Amino acid sequence: METHLDWDQLVDALRGELQEKGDLLRLLNQQTETLYRRDPVENERLEEQMSAQLRLISRCTKHREAVFQQIASRFQLDDHASANDVILRFPDYVHPLLEALVTEVDRLSNRVDERLKQNQDLKERFFSQAPAV
């Protein structure tokens, strides 16, 4: 079995997901500024971009999960093997890289969730208030 190709494919999947989540965070930052400016037109434009970005992230996440699943299968691990179980089957010298990428995907996923909620709260605050008379 050629483990180099496997871990290289896994690194590519993880990096791709990180890139797309980073792009979503950039859009969320722009949206935050737009919400504070109370610009509903720009917010709508950003909402459309973020929706497309979320679909892209979903595809990247599914791809990463499929890569993990394929590699786990090649290593004859069960279907519910953790990322760590898979990583430990690779040579020791790639463990730090793979662990760092998995940790960063998790960290960015949490950050994206926090920012989505934060911006949703801001939208409700700024766009659902009746104008002052």
C-alpha cells in the first residue's frame, strides 16, 4: 500500500476545507461591517455569497470524510474509526502535520458556527427593529 499517496490526498482534502472555511470567515467579517452600517442591500448580496460558500464547504467536508473513510478501509479499520485512528496508521513523521490540520479544521468549524450565530443575532438586532419615529 502506498501510504504517501493516501496522506497526500488527505492533506489536500484538509487544506481545501480550511481554505473554504477561511473564505467564509472573510465573508462573515464583511457581513458584520455591513450589518453595523445597516445596509440591507449589501447584506443580501453577502448572504447569497455566503450561501454558495456554505454549499462549497459542505462538499469539501463530505470529500474529506470520504477520503478518511477510504483510507480507514485501506487500513482495515472499521467504519467508525476516528481521525486519530487513521492518522496513527501513517508514518510518524506525518502525524504532526495531519494532527495540526485536523485540529485547525475543528477550530475553524467552531469559529464559523460562532460567527454565523453572532451575525444572525446582529441581523435580528439591526434589521428587525422598527425605525425610530
